[in-house]
Amino acid sequence: MKNKWGMMKKRLLLVLGSLLLAGLGVVLYLKLEGTGPAVSMEGLDAAVRAAHDLRLNVSDPESGIRSVNISLVQGEKTAVLFEESYPAINFIVGGEVFDKSLAVTIEPKKQGLSDGDALLRLIANDYSWRNWWQGNRTVIERPVRIDFRPPRVEVLSRQHNINQGGAGLVVYKLSEACPEHGVQVGDNFFQGYALAGDPEGRLACLFALDYRQGKGTEVFLSAKDSAGNQSKAGFYHHIRAKKFKKDLIRLSDGFLARKMPEFEYSLSGTPPATPVDKFLSVNQDLRRANAEAFQKMTRDSEGTLYWTGPFLRLPNAARKANFADHREYQYQGKTIDRQVHVGIDLASLAHAPVPAGNSGKVIFTGPVGIYGETVAIDHGLGLFSTYSHLSSIQVEAGQMVSRGDIIGNTGATGLAGGDHLHYGMLVGGVFVNPVEWWDPAWIQNNITLKLNAAE
Ligand SMILES: [Zn+2]
């Protein structure tokens, strides 16, 4: 009996002992986990100028977060941006903060840092028993460039004479690579481009003066570096004011009866009651929507100068309407509308073949409301030509064309009274006078010579 009890006691102790050891093992295994706090960071840019917000998340689901320290290090200088310690429930259980979202502001000037390279350093510890109860440590370092200096703009081309409703080209250099640079003309900004393959690293910007922008319009170069430092630089320019022609268009019942059914599908809302109301809706609302469509399709351009020399116009054609003609529309002797014609109308034989004005990439083919069947070509650097009222189209979007390639035939699609070509040109989404681009002397003085400008 006594022996039996002794045996049982021994066994019990053995079992209890093993359980205790196993338990201790599990506790040690858990308490000695070797994963440091996980860190995610958002909003850190490569270059920083002014106050800059950083969003961080630190998490340690196993042992809890012990402390977080974030600093900016530049040479000997360490600016502490954030420092916090978190409590533990007790020594055995560990931390009570497992997930922490932080917002930290970098203010280089306030924090006494200067222009140049710096390092953002984050150190986070947890409540693991590892490293003799010091915990696991996560260290994250990210390079940051402190940049207070605005880019330097050097204008290389001179004497920019710009016609109201016309274009100009400025060639310049920047002291550092800038994600944003170009010419501001009143409310319009024209993006500049790096001249591809240029050994001097020059940049060029085609810009335009809208036909509504006259003398006194503000024109300057602007550049913003990746830290957000901005420079503005004026350059010599002379604005030539232009007087545009007036044109009277008498609307006949025959024209309205012939043309209006074509636009039935493109009018939204309640259909206008009379042919004249229908015409007004087409000439105003649809025209505005079409202008927006042209702006949208010409927003992005290739950074390659695809073309050289003057643009081709429609051969053997008579000019029927000028750029920025101020049109007055009359019906039964009464003025019912006024619009501005933002292209040139050229008439040749019916269904005359239409050559591409210059080399480039076809970016659009199809109907554009009052403009009818249209082809748009991107010539690079923000310059586009458009061909409207076509009866047929022989190219496709994405196709490269050379100067003189036949892209379609003239017609009277859209709001055209008779067979003609509406030739449009845009610079950075602004309609400009095509006449400049057809003129060899203008191209020579305003494009070629400017592109040759060097230091
Ligand atoms: Zn036209």
C-alpha cells in the first residue's frame, strides 16, 4: 500500500513537473518571440522643402510596442521629430499597445536643417524578452533631400514676337530636373518638354496667345522642382494685337431643313421646337461640347518633335473663312447668334484628297459634332492639327503619318454648308491661327531659329 502511494506520488510529481516545464517552455517561446514591430510609412517624398506630413503605422501584435523614435539626421545633427514610450500591463504579460497610427510633420527649416542630404530614421522597440528584456528593435532609414533652393531658369531664345491668336516657342535650361515647367500665358499654362537627345539638355515650350488675349497678357516661364520650390522668369516678348474679321452668315430655311436632322441624335434633353431653336442649340451647346472634346484629346502630347518645315495646306484651295472670324448669324434679317470661327476653311474640288499638314501621330478619327468627320494629328511638344467636315477618312488612331500623306477627303459632314476642309491647329489645347504654320518665314524665325538657340 505504502509503496503504491509512493509510486503514485512520484508519478504525479513527474507529470506536474513536466507540465510546468512544458508551460514554462511555451511561455518562454512566446515571450522570446523574435519579430520586431512592423512599420508602414506613407507620404515621404525624395525631396522636402516646407512642412511635410508623414503618416506611419507601427504594429507589434505579439509583445506590444515599447517605444517609437523618429528623427531626421543630417551630418552631426539629429532632430527628433517624434518620441513616445508605451506602458506595459506587467512584466509577464507585456505591452498593451499593439497598433499605433502616427502623423509626423517634417519642417526642415524649423528643425534647423540645411540644404542637402538627410536621413529619416525610425526606431521601434517591442516588449519581447529577447536581447535580455530589451526587446526586438526595428530600424528604418530613408534618404531625404532637404531642398530650399528654387530652380534657376536660363532663357536661351530671344525676341519672342507673339500674335494675338498665335504661337511662340521659348528654349531654356533649368539648373535641376523639374517635374513641372513651362510657360504661363494669362490663365493658360503650357507644358515644356525636354528636347529629346539634346546634348545640352535644353528644354522647349510651345505656347499660345488665345485670340481673346491681347496686349498686357502676363507671359512668363515657370519651373517647380520636386521639393516644390518654384521659380518664375520673364523673357523678352512682344505681343502684337490683331483685329479679327467680321463675317455675316444668313441662315436659309433650306440649310436648316437639310442640316438639322443630322444633329437630332447629339441634342440632349427636350428636343427644340423649331429648326431655328435646334440650330441655336447645335451652334452654342454642341459647339461648346466640341471645343471641350478637342481640348481633352489634345491634353497629352508626345515629347518628340515629329515635324520640320512649314505645314502643308490643302492644295489648290481657296480660303473661305479665316481664323477667329467673328461670325454673326442672321435668320430672316434678325441676328440670332454670334460665334468665333477657330480654324480656316479651305475649299477645293468636292471630295479633294487631304494631305497631313506635317509628320506626326494620328490621335483621333471620327465625328466631332459640328466639325463632322475629323482627323487629329499630334506633332509633338503640344502641337496638333485637325481636319474636319471630311467625307472619308483613310487613317487610324495610333498611326504615324508623314507630311503630305493623304489622310482623307474633303466633304460637308457636320455643320458645313458645302464641301470644304476646316483646318484647325492647337497648341496646348488652345486654337491658334494655322496661317503661321503654313508660312516658311514664320517657321524659320519663330521655331527653327529658336530651336537653334544656344548659350
Ligand atoms: Zn470652318
